[in-house]
Amino acid sequence: MRALDGALHCRQRSIMSSAAPALPPTSRLMIGRPELALIGITILWGGTFLIVHHAMRESGPFFFVGLRFGTATLVTLPLAWPLLRGITRQELGAGLMIGLGIFAGYSLQSWGLQTISSSTSAFITAAYVPLVPILQWIILRRQPRIASWVGVALAFAGLMLIAAPQEGVALGTGEVLTLISTLAIALEIIFISLWAGRVNVARVTLVQLAVTALLAFACMVPAGEAVPPLSWTVILSACGLGLVTALIQFVMNWAQRSVSPTRATLIYAGEPVWAGIIGRIAGDRLPPLVLAGGLLIVAAMIVSEIRFGKRDRAST
């Protein structure tokens, strides 16, 4: 899992950008603190697949997701509680929609990890990369720049090289569930973009985490999922990931206030690369195709910042 300008906010940014003096070419390629923060959480993200994969041997997906995001909610509560008195309907709506995306994405992904490896899950999950600019175009009515499309194409090609198994792709239940989860992850990024800059980050983060936890626990009954026997592997994994999740959601909401959805997506595209590196440390091998795919993803991040012409400067 994968994700801030709303439609009005985007228009304001476009007007401000056109009025501002042109930056030197070198400054356009610089990576600031928001980008570095997103790269940092992407590394953490890449390491979660292996943890969830092992935890799914002893727990059902909905209980695990509920415990994970319940922990994240409790961690976030002391920070957001003093601000809850001023919560607005817009912030409740934003938290609900983002929470729905998170719930669907993480639950389906965890469900899929019951039957597929962590590396396979990471690679399939990365398929949300080309979905974000497409959904951004449909929902936010923002046509991506030419450079963004080129960057997305390079990232997608790199992901295909990383995901290309030697024995061919077999779309079993786990693969299909994970593939569906990519749509929810892409929507989560778009939803964050839709409300960024117009809502309080702390309040919306608390709402979206709480919504995810409540939905996950509520779905245990219709799914026929029972509470698993006491397992320290499950508890430590879920609670530990809950702490990481709280950090990730805060950083995403903060950083994507100044980082476009497409650029954020290209940074998140490094997730399977980090998952592969962590898998290598755990004993997996990285074939040449994986290394080539990683280089394409790095190239995609650079190309996405190139300005080709006036039309590109007016786009995001």
C-alpha cells in the first residue's frame, strides 16, 4: 500500500505556478523534504509484506487489519484528540472515504497474502502505479503532463520486469484479490489528493484509521472469520505495523500537500524494489530482470520532472 490537491486547490496552484518566476532547470529536479519523507515510508512499506505474509499463517485478514489499524488509531488519538472539537463534516467525509480505500486495499491485500508470497504481493500491488494518473484524470479532471505519462510508462515497464516470474503468471485467488486491491490503493491516493490543503491532517488521519479498524472488525462476522488463538506473532506484528501505519499515514497526508499525486505515485513505485531487497536479506534472490526493473523505476522518477513545453508547465 501505495498515496494532495483538490480540484479547486489544483487550479489555484496552476495560477500561482504560472505567475511565479521560472525555476532554474536544476532546481526542478531537486528532491525536497516531502519527497525524502515519502521515500522513507516507501522503504518501511516494502518491509511490511513479509511481516503480514507470516502473520496470515495464524490470523484471518480482517482481524489482523482491524488490530493493526486499531493500534494505529490509539497511537494517533493523543495527538488528534485536542483538535477533535473543531472537526467539520468535510473532514469526517474525507476521513470516511480515505478509510474506505485503506480498508479495501489492506484487507484484500492481506487476504491475498494467505496464498501468495510477499514478493508476488508487492509486485502485483505495484500495478496501481498506472492507475493513479488515469483516475486523477477521471475524478479530478487533471490531465497529467507528458513527462508524467512517460514516467508512468517507464515505471510500469520496470514493474513488469520486476514482476515477470520465470514460470509465468498464474492468476489464482491470491493474485486476483491483490490485483483488485490495487484499485482501492489508487483511489486512496486520489482521495488524499482531493482534500489535501483543505482539511486538518491530524483529524482526518484519526478518522481514516478508526474507520478502517471498525470496518475490518465488522466484516469478521459476515466473512465467518473467528478471533484467532492468542499468538504473539500476530499481536506483535499487528501492533508493530499499527505504529508504522500511523507514521505512514501522517507522512502521506503531510508530504502530499506539496507533492503531486503522480510524483508521489512514482516514489511509491519503489515499494517492490525495497520489498525485493528485504526479501533478498531474508534469503530470496534478485534476478537480473529485477535489477533492470529497479533502474527503470529510478529513471521514471527523474523523467517525470522534465518540462517539455508550455502545455506541460500548465499541467500537474
